[in-house]
Amino acid sequence: MNPTDPRPVYSRATGQAAALIRTVRPEQLDGPTPCAEFDVRTLLSHIVGGTRRIAIVGEGGDGLAEPPFAEGVADDGWAEAYDAVRSRAVKAWESEDRMAAPVRVPWGEVPGHAALSGYVMEIVTHTWDLGESLGHPVALDPELAEFALAAGHLNLPDPERDSRTPFGSARPVPEGADAYTRLAAWLGRKPLG
């Protein structure tokens, strides 16, 4: 993977998320997630809403003007809603110019490549959250977790975080933990089980 170009990684990460979202059954929508304030339905709404935001940023718009949650998606429409918005996001970031252009994201004004790398971290982390909630029906790509973890260390270098940060303080990890366990722990998550 080319660490300076997050576009192919983002495309893979959204493909992985889409595959997992297609496995969600209606009876799982009210289930818990590692994000204590989200059930599965709310997590899906945030995944779709966050992806819409980065698509708008990639198109040159103000993604922060959009809510971070999707409204009006039917319980059986999450896979379709995510497929549409992820296709839009991947297309929006195709241009080389977007990689260097300054863009505004929730953590400040950064070059496009840094913004998209941050959204790789976001989608890979929320894919782990969803997988944890669903009992891991899809094997997750460890290379994506390694990229997301590197982005996490870059964007959130301090392991102690306050309430303004959307991720909790880092948690300890067992020796020899896999990439997803290390990513989840760095972002303050713990497994449900």
C-alpha cells in the first residue's frame, strides 16, 4: 500500500464495510455496539452519514454542514444506502487535485490526503464495531486495520483524550494482539464479549 495515497485503501475499506453491512439482519438492529451510545441501527446511520460527509468534502463542499447521521433510511435499506454513498465518496476523491487541496473536516483544516486517511480510520473502526456487534460474520482485512492504526496514531497521538474527542482514551492491549484489537484499543474501544 502506498502510504501517501489513501484512495485505494479507502476504496477497499468501504468495500469491506459494504460486505459486512449486507449481512445485517432486521433483528440485529437494536443490538448493542462497542460505541456505548449507539445501537446497530444508529451505528449504520452514522456510517452512512459520515460517508456522505466525506463525499461532500471530496466534491469540494462543506461536509460539516451535513449531519453525521443519515435520516429516513428504512430498516431494510442500509446496504443500498451505504452502497450509493460509498460510490459517491470514492468517485469524489478520484482527482489528484483533491489529495493536496486543503479541506475542512471535524478535526480541522488539513490536506485532502490527510482527511481521507482519517476517514479510512473512521470506516475501518466502525466496521470493526459493526462486526463485533454482529458476531464477526465477515473476516476483516488486517492491512486495513494497520493503515487505520497508523492514521490513528498520527491524528490522535495522545493516548489520553477528553470529551471533545469522538474517540475514548486508549486502552491496554494484550501481548501479540492482532491489528483490529490494537486499533480498537487505541481508539478506546473494548470488545462486547
